[in-house]
Amino acid sequence: MSTFKIEGGHQLKGSIKPQGAKNEALQVLCAVLLTPETITINNIPDIVDVNKLIKLLSNLGVEVNKLDGNTYTFKAEHINLDYLESDDFKVEGRGLRGSIMIVGPLLARFGKGYIPKPGGDKIGRRRLDTHFEGFINLGASFRYNREDHFYGVEAEKLKGTFMLLDEASVTGTANIVMAAVLAEGETTIYNAACEPYLQQLCRMLNRMGAKISGIGSNMLVIEGVKSLGGTTHTMLPDMIEIGSWIGLAAMTKSELTIKDVSWKDLGQIPNVFRKLGITVEQQGDDIHIPAHKNGYQIQNYIDGSILTIADAPWPGFTPDLLSIVLVIATQARGEVLVHQKMFESRLFFVDKLIDMGAKIILCDPHRATVIGHDFKSTLKATTMTSPDIRAGISLLIAALSAKGTSIIHNIEQIDRGYENIDDRLRAIGAKIERLPGN
């Protein structure tokens, strides 16, 4: 288990470019299974979760070639379906949450898809009902082995239908869309997720020959086709990483420029940070954060009541940035209520911030009230362990702003979602060192 040693309290300066989007990568990489032709994908982040999925695809028989640091070609011409029932697959599939999205493409093209119960962050229940109910609606039969937690769906031929999703699940929508593109007839998915990364997947599929309309809305209409071809796809920058850098700049009173952020795909993110008092300037397609030498003040609502920041399906605010918001608020002027609606365990890392001197009241598993210090009292260095990706980066930001030297264990959680983060932080002046594990 590797460790970060962080000397906090230093101002940073310079520019940083966000990696390709992790959550988009997990979708579009699974889509390569839909065609025997070559697909080229640019801007793939070099992170643990994505690399695990690429290895899984390779073990399935996908021909994988790395052209340069972040560009790959994939050719799923010869797929080894026997691997799906192997012990190796049961181990490898269980280790990655995103592995669930291979099921839709495999079901569509080969008539069957299997997956062990996926792992991922321990942030609360993340049910798979939406995925499998969608496959059943398309005509698949479903089975579940409770002894080894193994799911399976099979169908001789999928048939289009109308379905109303019980929740606007991003991965669920992506999985069902990938199954429906090769189904017979028309499929309508209502209450579909409409995040930019899901839009990216749909546009990629259309370039491959799919017929998907309603992209960007919560109603997708898919006219099934007999086969799909190859394409080239370039992934968006990671909006969660962009939000992380905004938070880092504010907490360390640093002047930073975040390059090539794809402003049109950021949704509510800039406005939410502005409500926290942070100056977010648009310079072309870059974000410039000036040094907040006098701190930043949280806005109240018009009637004077306390600001609440809550997550919601797109175009609402992404739940993956609420941990960052919570950390930023610890040094703001004012108070804010953070309401994490989707996952009941994601706020449990606040005890580590309280140990550092933050004023946080954990109201219940979903809500926390933060009373800002206004930098009159800095956070104090401590030793802590990263519980998941987003809490991990939040604790890292807290450590970089804190007085003294902090230790963060279990940084593999951070590496799952952030590419070469220590090298990139050192490039803008951070005092961070990666220590090998025992």
C-alpha cells in the first residue's frame, strides 16, 4: 500500500491540463465489443480503473495496440466467450465497477453476457437493477447465481421496445443503449441519463453506423441496425478533475490555469464554485483561477437562508464533486449545507477533515453542514487513509492547504482516477512525495 507525503501550506502557480474523462472511458471502451472492425480512441487516461478494463478486454480476445501515451486501437474480431465463465474473469470482473458495461455489447453481438458482481468505491449501494431490467425489456432472459454473485443474460435476438427507466442511471443507460443498437426494431428509452459522456458514447455509436436520436435529452430513440463498423473517437476532458483543480487553487490561494476544459460540457460546475465565492474566469477554452488572497465568501440565497449544494442527474451538479465542495467550504467565509443524495457512505470521510480542524457537522449519512474558517485557522497536518477516489483527492487537497506534513495511505484509490497526479502537482509547485508500500 503506497503513501503520499505532503508538505502543505505552499502556494502553487502555473497551468495544468485535465486528463481524458474516466467515466467516459469506461463506456466507450466497452463499445469496441460491438464491432469486429478497428476503433481508435484518443485521450484515454492512464489510470488504474481504465487500465484494468483494457486488460479485461484483451483477455476477452480484443486486439489492443497502444499507439502513444493516450491513444489506442481496438479490434474485437475474435472474442473468446469461454473466458466469461472462467475463474480468472470472475476475479478480474469483480475488481472493477465499470466492467458491468461489457454486458450490453456482448448480449447485442453474441447473444449472451455475464459479469460477477462488480466492485469499485465503497460509497454505498450501487444497484444493477436498471441495467438488467433494460436487457429483460429487450427480450433477454436473466439469471443470477447467489453463491458466487454471478449475473447472466442471454437472448437469441433482442427486440426493440419502449421502456421507462426507474432511475436516470448513466451506466445503466449506456449499457442499454449498447444493447439496443443491434436489436431488431425501434427502442425508446425514457428517463435516460443525458450526461456529456453518455452523449459522447451515442455520437461514437452513430459514427459506427448506429441510428440514435434525442442525444442530450432524457428520451433516446434507437433504430436497430444489423451491424456496426469502426471509427475514431476523442474523449472529453475529465470534468471531475477540472473541478478538483478549481478546488485546489482556491484552498491553496494559488493562481492556476486549467487548459482545454471544453466549457460547453461543464454544465453547472463553474456556477456552483462561483456560489462558493470562487472566481472562475473563462479564457477561450481555458479556466483561470486567480489567487484568492482575501479568501472567498459563500453566497446565501436571496432570502438570506443558508446555501445548499446537492447532487442531481445531469444537468444537475455531479455527485463526484461534492467531496471537493465540502473541502473547499472548510476555509470559506460562511456556511453551506452539502446534501449527497445518491450515495449514503460518501460523506463518511469528514471525520478525517474534523481531525484536521475543520468545522463540520455530519447531520446524517447524506448531509453535512460546513462552517468555514475564512483561513483564520488553517487545517492541521495529519495521517489519514483514502477510502475512495473522490474522498482521496479531497483529502489530498486538504493536505496541500494544511500547515505541516501530512501522510495519506492507500493512495491506490487516488491512482484509480487521477493520472500521474504527484508528478503533475509537483510541476505546479506542490511538495508531494510518493513513498513505496511495505
